[in-house]
Amino acid sequence: MSGSRGTAGFASHVHISEDGDRVVNYSEWTDPESHEREVGRALQPQGQVRSHIDSLPGVEPLGFRRYVAPRGLVRG
């Protein structure tokens, strides 16, 4: 799916610490442009995702960081 055809996220993994104090959402995207578009829409202060997070008692968003893994294997 190209970045011009809507959201191209294809996986999201939620990890909760053993003490339940922290949650990490690791999401995978097909391309950086799709991620940037979603951040610009849903993760802004009045966006759908951010509004939901802000409504949860005791939850404090810490932001996000984009990580691009080194590419050692290439699909043939």
C-alpha cells in the first residue's frame, strides 16, 4: 500500500510492564509518510487517539519516537 492510499499501519503491539505502571505501543508502518500523516491527524491534542488517551484516568502520554531498523535482508 502506498502512502497516498490512506493509513498504511499494518501492526500494533501493546506491551505492559510487569507492575502495570507503563504501557508501550510498538506500531509498524509500511512507510514513514503514512506514519507522519497519522501522527498529524489522530495523535494531535484534539485527535481521536490523543483524546482517548487523555480520557483515561492516571495515564500520562510521554510522546513517541520513530525508530527505523537497519535493513540487512532484502526481499527478492
